[in-house]
Amino acid sequence: MENQRRISKICTLQPHQHMKLNALANLILMILFVICLSIKHWFSYGKSDFSLREIYMGGENKSWRVYGDFKNMCNQKNLNKYPDLREDCLQITNFELAGIMYICLTVFALLLQGYCIVSSASIGWNTGMGLFQFDFPHILTPIAFAFSMIVWIMLISVAFLNDFGTGPGMWLANLATSLEFGVAVHYVIFKGYMDGKYSYPLVS
């Protein structure tokens, strides 16, 4: 009884209010991932900075250039003339593929997150939208974001080299991905209360 009273003091919100907070948390995380996709500096490799789709060029004309501009130099003539260029071209191809795959997989995860927002809001405000009562998208969403990051790291294949450095885009994406699991656990716990799987401590 004493433990239940202590829990009651902490749990001042009812389950349906937690569902509203869950919807808000999902919305905030969705915004964070949109910001991640728009951030230029994702990582550094060697003396260059990279985004998901571009390379930062230093020198006099400092600017971001898409990977395609560099792939045009990877023709057979240049490869024969500059032997070291072959490895650079392969790495740029990997970077470009990694960025495309991350964007595509993250967009899919964001669609799942959109479902989670509507689902939690529907439960929290008791709108009775039966189409948004499924629980599995809430579990699948953080897995989808984590899978996107794993695929990206595997494709760039330089994450464990000494001259690889993480940028703000990657840091924010990792943080948001970690928070996704917390939001999913929060949903599962308080959805269980609403489904009557176990009793919720009432606030006295």
C-alpha cells in the first residue's frame, strides 16, 4: 500500500493524458528528424565535410557540391591517369548510396511516426478512430529509425577509421533515434493501463 501511495504521488496524469503527451512527443521527434535531414554537416572524412547528399568544398570557392559533380570525374580516362582516384570514386559512391538509403528509410519511418501521432492523439482524446488503434506501428517506428542509421553506417564503411568525425546532423539523428525507443515504451506502458491489463494507481 505504501508503495502504491508513492507511485500515486508521482503519476499525477491519467493514462489518456499520457497518450496526449505521447502524441506530442512523437510530433517533436518527427520535427527533429526533419531537421536532421536538412542539416548540412553530417560527418567529416579526411579534410572534407559531408551531408547526406553533398560535399563541402574548401578553398577560394567555399560551397556545397552534390556527389554527382564528383562522379563525373570518375571516368576511365581519369582513373587511368590518377590511380588513387579509383578509391575516392568508390568511397563517394558509397557516401551517395548511404545518403539516399538513409533518406528513403527515414521517410518510411516518418510515415509510421505520423500514424503514431494520430493514433496516440485519437486514444488520448477518445475520438474512436478505429483505423488508428493498432499498436504495432508504435513498436516498429523506433526499429525503422534505428535500421536507417545502421544501414547508413554500414554503407559509408568508414565509421571506425581515425579520420572519420561525426557532425551535428549525425549526433542529432542518433539522439532522436534513442528517444524514439523511450516514446515507444511510454506508449506500451500507458496503453496497457487503458486496455485494463493492469490497474492504474489513482491519485488521492
